[in-house]
Amino acid sequence: MVFLHTLLDFTDANWDSIASSSNYWYQGLCPQSGDLLRLPRTFECEAIARGLMQHLAGDECHSREGKMYGVLLVETVGGVKMVLKAFSGLLNGCSAVEGWVEPIPGRDRVALAEAHTLAELESMKQELIALKELPQRGEYERLLREFELELGDLGDRHKTCKQQRDEKRDLLCRTLVGETLEIALEELNQASRLEGIERRQFKRNRDEKLQPLKHLIDLADQQMREVKQRRKELSRELQTQMHEAYTLVNFLGKSRSLQQLMPSGSIPTGTGDCCAPKLLHCAALHNLKPLAMAEFWWGPSLGDKVQGEFYGACGDRCQPLMGFLLSGLSQNRDGLEAHPTKINFDCGTGILPVANNRNRGGQDAHPTNNDYDCGTGILPVPDPREMLPIIYQDKWLIVINKPSGLLSVPGRYLENQDSVLSRFRNLLADSFNLNAVHRLDLETSGILILARDKKTYRELSLRFEKKQVHKVYEAVLSGVINMKFGSIALPLWGDPENRPYQQVNFESGKPSVTEFQVIGREGNCDRLEFVPLTGRTHQLRVHAADVRGLGIPILGDRLYGCSAVASRLHLHAREISFEHPQLGKRLYLKAETPF
């Protein structure tokens, strides 16, 4: 098999047990059993990927275009560790390159239709260019500008004449009477009528010259709309043919087309051309046992993609395929893990695995440098025995009771990828439109809203922006205050040199308002309800800790000066109410305070 490589082709390191430690998991739900299947990215696999990076760095052609590359560490039937490597899309214009895994089969079956469609699309492109560059468009714009200037000059002249007539009319009314006055005023009125006739005649002349050109332009615009619609339909037909032809195989020996695997909506362009599906498909075809996989970006940066950085499965194209692709691997093999985590996303509540990450930094904290030689910095792996409750869900929303110690959304760096949003994106087949509508700090627990489509996300985000969402937090202070209720208005500013720390700043800060009420006292600590009227980062924490606010930090808030020993930050998003953007009814949701 020319696509199989030895480990020595990429690295000469002698790996010990540390090498099998993982810092990311490719995962998905098995379509048959509902089990959560996971394949790790290990330090050994990352070292192999870095060896591939060195190979790529030695050839300029690989640096011209940025793309994803991947390696899959496998074991042959004879128990020998080998490596598969893949690239996403095309490599220097070719889909099949010696030494790399082959593209997923099926494209050759629609090659003729693809060539014909691409030729037709190119013809449509040229037709659109010709219609857009129609000579009459320039002539119309030139004449229109000339007529507008002339009409403006005519209007100025008529305005001056009217002012003169008004002045003359006043003079005549003061000096003349009777029939003489009537004749003089009629002369002025006639002059006004003649100017009106002149304006109308000018516009008729203008329209007579412009209308034929406008008619041709309207016809061209209509043709453009029709061509664009035909182009859209043609592209969709080709994509459908390709998605029906692309066939993936898993480790149960089952084969499915992309259309069968992603039936719920439109399939993103490029699905099936990414590294992970190509690698797993190849391994399944050739009876190779996957042990670990790693994907990285190489070439010029694109968006958030940086050369040499590792990335997980993309949420829109690869993640929906993971459950099927991983199905059939032995539960007892190295690498793959399966957990009986069945989740019903059609009912009102559910559960998701959640890791205990309470020793990690804040949501916006700077990343901790991992020491790969000594095995530190390993990301915690979700334990399916710890569950994350779903408070409410329908086909538009999922509302979570987020635990303290779990990020709302993934951060920029590798060690900050584990989050509520990334967990759901890894588990839901229709996750590519899933977005967190708002954020909770890492150490804050409570209600978090996820939108399942872009329209719902935009409408809910707008409600937050317009302050149409009512939120109630519960907190325990690290001391007592001498007020029962009140309001705090202190502008907050985030120092870019000291993130995520926020501070009161009356010059650069943004307006921030919090209402509070004491609801209990437990020893030397007051229990409060907070109602934020604005939504600034760390707003409640700063308003509690700053001497111009309550002057007492929330219990467990080490960032803002709490010295008392506490197991967690005692801040919980307890209640939220808002109008459902699709159902039109107001939702009132509550998550009981866990402390």
C-alpha cells in the first residue's frame, strides 16, 4: 500500500506511556447504539504530524496555499504501527497524489456531468459579465447625470423667479386696486403656470430619451436574475449528484452516501474532502485499526487558521460524519473509547458529559504553556458519569444549566477548547448552526442559551442588545453589607495588558448598572440577588468587589480579592425570561442555586 508510511518516516523518538496521553478527542454518537465514540489526538500522533510539517516546510509548493493536513496512526493486522497522511481538497490542483490517501470514491462517477456543468457555469459567468457591462448602462448613467444637472439649474432659476414674483405681488397689492390689480396678478400667475409647463416638458423629453435605455437595462437585469437562478439550481444539482455519489465506509463494513449521512439540510461545499473523513474511510477500507489522529494547518493563515497549529474536526463538514465513521471499532482497542451516553434531543430535557475543569484559568485567561516532554498540560477528558442538564429545548433553542468550571464557548488556544458549545457541536448532527447567544464566566454556573439556527441566534442576540432579556443571579458575598437593597452604577473597562481583569474607569469605561437585594445571611456572609441591567464582562464581580460598589468580593472570587477559602465562585445565573423568537410566547426558566 503506497499510502502507508512507517513511524520513522516522520519521527525517531522512543515513545513511552506519556505518548498515549490525549489532549483532544474526535467523537460522535454511534448511529446504531447511541454510544459516544471517541478517537484521541495523542502526543505521539502530534509528533508524527510535526514530522510531516518538516517535510512540508522543505517544499515551497506546500506554502503557496493554506490548507488542512492530517495524519492517522494505525495498526496493521500484523500489529505493526503505521501512518496514513491526507490533505484537504486538492494538492497543487490534484485530488490524488502518490503517498497520500486517495480521495473518497464517487467523484469519478460524476466526472462527465461535473465537466459539463462546470463548462455551463463558466458560460453563465461570461453571460453575466456581458449583461453587467452592457454599453447602455453607461449611456443611461451619463444622460441621467446630465438631466439631473439641467433639472437642478432649471429648478434654481424657477425658484429665483418665484421669489421675484412674490415680492412683486406684495408690491402690487400695496399699490394697485380693482381690475388693474387683478390683471397684474394674473400676469404673475401665468408666468408661474408657464414655468410649470416648462418643467413638465423637460421631464417628458428626459423620459423619452431615458426610457428606451431603461427598458433594455431592465431586460438585462431580469436576464441576470434568471441566469443566477439557473446557476444556483445547476450548482445545487451537481452538489446533490456528488453527495449521492460520494460513499463512505465505516468499520462495520457499512457504506453510506453523504446525502444519506446528512439528510437534514443542505450539505456544505467540500464535505467529504477534509482530512479526517478521508483518513478514517481509507483505514476502514484496508482493515487498519486507528489509534490516534491529528489535523493541522499549513500555509498562509486564513481566518483563525495559523500555520503549525492543531485543530479538531470542523463543525459543519466533518463532525456530522464522525459517529458513522467511528462505528464498528472494537471497544477494547487502544485509542477508541465508547461510552453508553444515549441522549434524546427531541424531548424537553437531556444530559451531556461535563469535565471537572475547576482548576483552569478564567474564561479570558492567557493560555498555559504545555510541557509536552513531561506530560503536563493535558486537557481533561469529559467523563460521561458527570452530566450537564438541559433545562429546556425545542427545534430552535437548547438551554443548559452550565456547571462551574466549564467554558461557555471554546477559547482561542488548544487548552481552552473544551466548552458547552464544543461539546454540543461534537454530539449533534445538525450542530453547524449552533451558537451561544450569550456567555457565562468559566467559574459562574447557571443558565446558558444556545441557538440552533442563525435566525434564532440573530433575533435573540438583538433581544439581549436591546435589554429585553431579564436575568437574575444569586451570589454569596465573602462578608456582610449594611444595605438591604440598592443599585450600583460604575463604568467598567478591560485593561488589554491585564486580561481578563476588569476595573472601574470613569473616562474609558462602558456604562454598567446592577440592582441588588439581600435575601439572607449565613454566618458572616450575605446572600444576594443580582439583576444586571447591562451585560459587561465580570460586571457583578467588579460591582461587588470595588469599594465604590459593595466593597466585598463574591465568595471564591480570587481574581477580585477574595481571600476566604471556597470550593468555587459563589455566583449562579438562576433565572432568565425572554420572548421566544419563534413561538412568540415568553419563557420563564430557572436553575436552582447549587450552593
